[in-house]
Amino acid sequence: MRLAVGATATVVVLSLLLVLVAAQEEAGATDEIHARAKRSNDFVGGARKLDDKDAEERLQASLDKLAAGDGPNYRISEIYSATTQVVSGTLTKIDAELVNEHNEKERCIVKIWSRTWLPNGIEVTFKCPNKELVKRRHSRSVEHLEKKTHKKHNHHSLDKSEHLFSKFQIKYNRRYHTALEHQMRLRIFKQNLEIIQELNRNEMGSAKYGITEFADLTTDEYRQRTGLWQRSEDKPSKNMPAVIPNVELPKEFDWREKGVISKVKNQGTCGSCWAFSVTGNVEGLHAVKTGKLEEYSEQELLDCDTKDSACNGGLMDNAYEALQNIGGLELESDYPYEGHKDQCQFNKAKVHVKVTGGVDLPKNETAIAQWLITNGPVSIGINANAMQFYRGGVSHPWKALCSKKNLDHGVLIVGYGVSDYPMFKKTLPYWIVKNSWGPKWGEQGYYRVYRGDNTCGVSEMASSAVIG
């Protein structure tokens, strides 16, 4: 089974931007959301269905925030569908019938985008027909909320988890604007503390997991950040098998040191990790071949690749084939990233590199390393479970916590190395993985994951474009 890639975790004293957008929904928009959600369930980076209870909690918290900011008062009448998607952060989309202050029913699309590592990391957008644009920025201080919390509990001392949660809000500028939201996030935070403890308790490498900007997010909210699809076995890859060179491997190798890797990019709220993995792969291949590093356009893939589903996920295999049919890739500067699908604006005259197909690498990490040092960076799918609370080090989680079967994020291997710990008589080989969540995540935007036993499925879906 092949996957394609689509599209982090301490929480900040958070300012929530609530937006009520007035714009007539495009014809058939609701049906399209349903269709895309159904399709993307099969892909990494695509949206996944959210259970009714979780959807209602998230929507109610958003409605409370809107009302607290002197915005319109809504109450929930019915929820028709809800999805969550790993993007740059997590994106929740809820199709619901709401009742306004005049007791009138309105069908609205609510989008909740969480990027908890940023000061203003939660943005909520309401799209309802025939409504004027209303924006609300909340700035109620954490100190004010803490006073309310202390008063509510009669000034009893906080337990350890509540104390950590209070520090978390201050450090990451998190602002919760209702008691309901505060209690919901505290409950999620406590659950995540248990996951962090489990990751650290069973960590076999040197990675440290802790309270990050994602510590008040549910697993589904966090996974909205991905965008990788899963391909059925009855639709085998059209890629050719890669020819693996029989070369001796150096102890360490890093394409970043050779000037063939572009800066860490950010996919934003779009489940486009698959596109970033592909462009990073092509950028590296071209730089190795020509000695010239160029940054290519992910937006071109979102707009012009009809085989994938833009922000609803995709497959790297599909993208290689699509680029062959499209005619090549333009520069990022000529076709800049917007983070949403638009009309295809491809200009053949601006093509800087042509793709003639793709190759699949063996599920063998030695072979992947041999191909890597000879040709360039490698696109892979990975299970991103351990990445939510990753703070640095060589990540080697317990397999039960990071299954090789659940690949949900597309990234790029750019090198490998070895960390030696003589005091502990431990040697940790690792892969250097470039992510697309911006440079503030992980180790300046990179992830080191254990090399040698298919940790988190790193060798399950390794592939590369072939350039002309």
C-alpha cells in the first residue's frame, strides 16, 4: 500500500481571532466539502471525520468566544458534518445549522485553525450567507482568567497539572475566554501530559518530549496539520523501482552542508505536505545535478495537479505523474504560495525544471541512504504521532506509540548522522528530516528520527521524482 503526503507543541497565552465572514457560499460548496472529505479519508494530509461529541465541543467553544467578544449570539441546532486535518497546525471544518439571536436558522461553515506555537495561534472563521464581515480579536488577560479560576475554587491550591497548565498559558500567551473553553482545554492538557509521560517513559533514543505549543490540542486537531493520502493496493504505483548504487556509506551525510536544500517552508492551514515534500525533492535533485539551488512552486501543484486534491491531501506518486503531464515546475517567486487552491496559472515559458516520472525506493534504510548520497533528498511518508510533542534529540519512540502503518504526513529526508553517548554506552543513528511547519517547530524546522528499524514508518514510502 502506498501513501502520498499532504499536508507541533507547547501552548502560548493565546489570543483568539474570531472572524464572521459574509459571503455567499459558492454554488455546491457544501456538497464539495462533503465529497472532498470523503475522498481525503484515504490519503495522508487529507481531512478525517470528527466524532459528533468532539465537533460539538469545538463548535460550542467557538460560539462562546464569538459572543464573549460582543459578536452575534449563536446556538447549535444541528451538526451535519465535521472533519479535522493536519496542516501547518490543525484545521477543523464544521458544517452546521445555527440559530441566531432572532431565532432564525442559518447554515454555516465554521473553520477552526490552531497553530499553538504562535502567540495568536487560533483563528475561527464563520461563513454564513448574507452576513456582513465581522472580526473579533480577544485580549482578555490570563491573569484575569486565573483570578476567576482561583475565586471559583475558593483559592485552594492547584494540583500539579493545573499549575503546569497555568504556566503553559503564560509562556505561550494562551487566552481562553469562557469557563467552558478553559475547562475543555485543561482536560485535553491533562490527557496530553499522560501521553508525554508515556513517550518519555518509553523513549529509546535521546529525544525529549514535553509541553509544547500543541499541548492543549486533541490528537485530531493536531493531525489536521498533515495531508497524506493512502493508496489502495489494487492501484499500484506507476513509479519504476529505483536503481540503488552499490556505494560505501560515510558515517554522516547532510545535503544542507552542500547548498542543495532550500529554507524551511510553512504549509499553513492547507493539507499540502505532499506538495512540499515533492518540491523539496525536485529542488534537491536539480541542485545536485546543476549546482544551482532554486525554490519551486508548491502552489502550482495545488492549482494544476488534477490527480491530487490540493489542501485536502495528495500522493507524491500522483504529483510526479502530474508534473510530467503539466510540463514542469515554475519558480516559487513566479508562482508564489497562497495556501489554497486557485485556478491554474501555469506558464510553460517560465518552467525551470522538468519531471519525467518517479521512482520507488526499497523498504530498506541502507538502500535509501545509498540512493540519498548519490542522487539527493528523498520524499517519504511518516507517522507524525511523536512530532506533536517533539522538542529535540533523536526520536525513537516505542513502536506501539508510532506505528509504521499509519503514515499521515509527508516530509523530506535530507541526510543522516550518528549520535554517540559513551556515558550511557549508546549509539543512535538517525535521519535528518525537513518538515514544512516553519522554522519555529522542532530543531529549527527539522526532525531527527532513529535510523535502522523503520521507526514511525520512515522506509515504508520512500520515493523520488526523476528530472529531465
